[in-house]
Amino acid sequence: MMQLTQRLGDEFALAELDYRVWRAHVDDSWRGWTGPHGGVVGGLLIEVARRAAAGDLPVRAVDVRFLGRPTEGTFTFRATAHPVGRSTTVIDVVADQEGVLVASAAVTFGRTAPTQLPERPAVPAPQVPPPADCWTFRLPPEIVPVGTHFEIRPAAGPLPLSGSDEAWMCAWIALIPELPTDAAVLAVLADALPPGLFPTLTTPVAVPTVTFSMHLHTDFARPVSHQVLVRATNASTAGGWSVDDIEIWDRGGLLLATARQTRRVLG
């Protein structure tokens, strides 16, 4: 596997301005349905937390809240560290644009350590064809410009806007440009597919993310494949709110992350 040295922050010129203050630029090519891709904002929050954390502890959990309506352009991030004992650190990060808060995150880092408890197997990956046997699905760039940054190969389940009775999708997904798969990149990939209810629709509606949480099941002690298998399932939609569950595996079937998004239905 080719070793990649860049991280997500490098793609957006993430630079430290002052002690635990960073700035990044998200251009229009990363625009989603209603503004900058939510996974990118979440990924940058994670990358800022990683840079602010003392040492090199693995990311264990992420909780993101979208507090405003971000726009393409410059984001300023501020981080605060909260050590929890000797093996755990929580980093709080806020993002603003021209002084207006648009997102916040709590990122939990924790040391890997052996215990006396037996390990339990993770959720197995579904049996699907390999990526080379799956055709490429393109999000229309004139509607969703960020689609040019994803290689999406549907592997199982219905397609978006197909009027299906089933509200789930499963696809092999890779990021363009190729970056090493870490917690920040997984946040972007977890948000690469359309909302989970989209297979039941025939025309798109705005379903922006309000909260995003992600739990890591690996410490990235060994390299992870560039292409990952993402399964997104709509857990429920009612009363103007929609909840999606996401699972991500690597090419070898290792469960990398699980995530949940709470979305507001505006259509």
C-alpha cells in the first residue's frame, strides 16, 4: 500500500494562527446540498482536535453539532483540551465564520491497552461484490459539487431517488484526492452517501444534518484501505426529523467506525 503523508487538513490549507487557533479554507468544489459538505466540516474539527491533543492517542469517539448555516470560505477553529486521567483526553473544538459560530465538536482520544476481558467480534461486513465488480455512481456535480470528490460504487441495496420501499444504501467509497484513511477522513466518508431515506423518494428534498456522532472501532495501528464499504440505513423519519445509522468497513472486513446522524427534514 502506498504510504500517503498528507492529511485532511492539508487539503484545506489548515494552518495554526495562534495557540490552539487554526484557520482553513473550504472552496465551492466541496459544497453539498445546502452548503459546505457536513462531513468535511466534521473532519476538519477532528483534525484540529488531533493537532491540539498532546501525544498521539487514537480517536475513540466524536460528537459534532451544527450550530449555524456555514458557507464556502474561511473557517476559524479554536480548541480546548480536557485531560481525563492518564489515558484519555477530550478536546472541544468550535468553528466560526466571521465571528459567528457554525459548528462544535467534542473529540475523545484514548490509549490502546490490554485488559482481562475477552475481545468480542465486531459487526461483520455484508457479503458484497468487490469494488472492481461494481459500477460507478455519480452524484450530479451541478447539484452537489462535492460529488466530484467521491468515487462511489454501489454494492447492495436500492439507489437514491429510485422510489424503493427500502431506506438503505451500501457502497464502496473512496475519497478524491486520495488521503490516508484516519478518523477525520472517515467522518467525510460517513457523510458521502445521500440521506438514508433518499432511496424511498423520486425527487430530492433538503435534509441537513443537525448532529453527527461517530465511534471508532480501530486505533489505526495498521494501515487501512483507501476504499471502504459504507452502509447507511434510515432508522426513522417522522415529525420533520430523520435519523440515519452508518457503518464503515475496510476491504478486509474490519469494522472501522459506526456513526449516527440526526437530520432536519425541510421538504
